[in-house]
Amino acid sequence: MSLLARRMGRSPSTATLSLDQFIEMEAKNNCASAVTEDGSLLDNLTLELRVHPPSIEIDNHAHDKWTVVTIDSANRPGSLIYMVQHFTELDLRISSARISSDGGWFVDVFHLSEANGEKIRNPKKLQSIKQMLNVYMQQEEDLVLNGDETDDMNFVETTVFELAGPDRPGLLAEVTHLLTHNGCNVRSAAVWTYRGRVAFVLSITEKGLPVVDGIKLQRLRQLVLGIMTRRPTLSSSGALAAMAGGAAGGPGGLGGVIVNIRKVRGEIHHDRRLHQLMLQEELNQWSQGVRLRTVDEEAPSEADEQQQQEEQQPGGAPAAPLAHERPPSQQSMGSDGSGPSDSAFSLHAEAALQASGFAAKVGSLAGAPSAPAALALRSPKHDRPQIDIDYSSDCDYWIISIKCRDRTKLLFDTVCTLADLSYDIYHATIDVGEDDGSAQEFYVRPRTGDSGFDRPQAEMLRAMLESSIQRRFPKGLKVHVHSLDRFGCLAALTRVLHQTGLSITRAKVRTYASSRSSGHTFYVMDAKGGPPDKSRVESACREIGGQLVEAGQEARSSSMGSHRFSFSFLQRNWNSAWGGSPGQSSCGST
């Protein structure tokens, strides 16, 4: 089958239901009929999976450090990302993997460990891995679907808001205040910011149930859309806010803004949806010829660019090109010899900006920290990946090589991007060295169209992979908050942080009905982009009833004290090889 597909120039998965579609279809087919609702005969893989369910073997004795998991199953598009996502949400680390699939079947081997480096001993986690691909056994009530056994999201139905658009200070505070004011409780949420953009995934309930009033949902959608599209202006101090422009939005979007509302039962895969929301915006930018910046490059605002153009003398030499103006056709492919690497171009662009004095003007206008200060605020795990994409005409594969420092969720980020860009992974090797360096090599083909090598498409793929890896590095002071599940606590906290002149660059919010508590993690920066003053953050939290405690004591303090919530500052462990300053370790992140 695969040989025939190769000769036709298509992946064998084009006519096959994805794993998510298969799970949804089988959940509705209680009678295990051989035909669909419209009378069409089911595909062979569906029938094969009914007769021979996926085989998952777990071995805790084969290796002295890792738990070895071997999966043997009929292959469907999305199977690999489904497994890697499941491992990630169980808070497991993937130290090594061998991926092999062909002819409609796959055999994958993973070396896994707990976050602390120990083998997997938790019987519920082991059972969850054993049943993760078996759609007929996924309704077990005692399975652990993520790293926290107290989480009850698998049994709760909620309304999910997915938002994306231009970032600006106070945006999260406005959205949470709107939802709270309308009687909605935020059960879980995740917020990412990157390159002047923001993406939200918020799960809400109304009196413990999803919002069922269609008119109310439509009104909330219009109000949220108004908040997301509100264009910031120059403040009284002259500091520039984040630029609100952007490419045209996708489904549910308007002028670069995306607002999607849906009802979900069970676990919400926040990271996966945030990746997809960010990827959609970056694909829009790429299609317009806008080069994607990296976390090493500062983003000049629209007003700054206009001022630079006005300062050019008539007939004089043009100003140095901005880093984000380079068209995709000029980007390199890494090690294929087509031109200087993207890292080299970034250095040239930065030098040109500094020579022209424009970089200093951007910093003074926006109130942002200088380049060295900005680099010191980045994550201690920051590492720019080396990505090479080649083509083998002998086996008709695109060969993707990724090397960078290892970290949690690294494989998830790369596999997620390949899946969302419709590339099928046929073979892959994943290894983590003793020096914590990760080497990933994928043999892929586009799921649709000609599988032959397309250089512009490969350039775009490389840029998206680099972006998906680097957006994991938020800047800011890491603050952990724990409280009993009090209605409106999140809205009050985000409001007071905004009023104190602080900005949330990343957030993760969880509410656990089984323990009647909530735990939030925020990365906080100054609203102008500078390093936050810890005393200001502490003062803001105390203002609404928070109590500062030692890290790790938040839950105990919240359950015993009379205060509204407890909070702590999580320190980072720095290494001199990471760059930055140990004195600013509290502003790093992991």
C-alpha cells in the first residue's frame, strides 16, 4: 500500500480517518456496526482495530533508569501526537524514542520516567498508558489522565473560550472580569504570549454546569471580541502599548482576532490548542511575507517604524532593514548550503539596528529594557534550536534534524507542529545525551499533495518548528497562588496586578472540585516590558488578602489560615553557561 502511495505522490493516510475522528465515530457506534451512519462501509483500519486492539507493553525491568513502553497498532493520522500528548499530560519525561510506521501499521518504543527521574510506579498511570489508545476502555473512572490525581476534569462538562489576538497589558484582567461579572466561574485556563500576540484557552461553568443559554453565549462572544479588538493608544507617559494590528483571522476571527466557543466534556488539552492558535497566526504572517522574530529579537512597534521612515533623508541611503521585514524567500534552510543561517542574519540585523541607533530609540520609546537586560530575563532553559531539513530522493522522505537543549515537552512541541502542518512521521529517533542535549530526527512526508521536496515549504516548516520550540520560554517573575475555590478570586487577582502596573506574560489556572481548591501559576513582568519589582507584586497580592509563604507551603497555608489565598515566588536555578545574571534568577523560568 505504501509503495503504491509513493508512486502516486501521496501519503497512505490521505483516505484514512484521523485518530480523533475514529474515537469520536466509535463513541457514537454503540452497536459496533460495520457501516457508518450514512450507510458507508467502514475502512479496513477501523475493522482491524476492533479485532486487534492496540498492543501496549510496559516493562519496568528492561532498563535500570527508564520504563520502556512498546506500542504496536494500526496507524492513523494523529496517533503519535495523541500518545506523546498523553505522556506529557501524565507529567512524564521522554528520554528516548524509536518511531517506525509503514503499510498502515506502526511500532513505537518509548523510554519514560517520572518528572523526578524515577521509573513509573504509579499503578493508575501505568493503567492509563495501557489503555490510552483503546477507545473501548477509556471511560474507566479511576484512570489518571494528567499528572494530578486530584483533578476531576475528566468528569466535568464545561464551556471553553479560545481567544487569540494582539497582546496588551490588562487583557487577561478584562476578560476574567467580564466572565465573572456575568456569573461564570473560570475552572481552568492557560495563557501564552509571544511576539506581541496572546492566546487564551479558558474553561468556564455557570453554577457548576456549562453555559446553555445561546443568547448569553452570543452576547459574551461579542463582548469578548470587543475587548480583544480594542486598539491601545499612547499612554499619558508616552510609553507605547502593544501593537494591535495583525493578519486576517481564521475561523471565528476578525482582523487578527480569534474567538471560538465550544462545549467540552472531559480533559481540555490546553497546550495543544494554544499551539494551534499561535500557529494559525504565524501562518497568516508568513503568507504575507512577514519574517517571524525569535525570542532574542525585540519587536519594534508600528509607531517606531513610522518614525524611522520619517527620519530618512530624501535621496539618502535607506535605513537598515528591520529584522521582521525579511521576506520568506530570503530565509535560509540551515545546513543545506543555500545561504547564511537564520541565526547569522539575526546578528547582522541586530548590528545594523545598533549602528543606526534605532534599537536605542525603540527601547526609550517603549520603556523596554535594553537588549542585555531582556536576555537576562529569559528562561534559563532557553536555547535556540538548530534545525536542518533535507530530502532523500531514494526513499522519498523529508529528513528533519533538530538539536537543542532538552526540556520537558520538547518532543510534544515538535510533533504537535508537524501534525498540525499535516506532515506524517514515518520514522523517527529521539535521544537525550548525558549533557542534556536533545537530538531529534524525523522522516516525514506531506500528508497531501506531491511528496517531492518543496524548498519554500521547507523554509516555512523550519520557521514554524523553531517558533514552536521557542515560545515555551516566558519572561517574568514566577508566582504560584493557591486558594480555596472562591468565586471571582482569579478576576480580582489579575485586576489588582494590572492596576499595580504589572503584566501577566503567561498563566496556568486549575480548579479541583474534589479538593475544593485552585492553583494558579503566573509569570509577571512590568507593564512596560521591564523586570518586575518583587515588592510591588507582593504588595498587590496582599492588597486583596494574600499571604506570602515559603514555596511548597501554599496548599497547607490556604487550608489553615483566614486569608483569602496564599502565594509564593518560585526561584530559578541558574547556570553560568545560560547567560544572563544570577542576580535576576527570580525572573527566569523553567
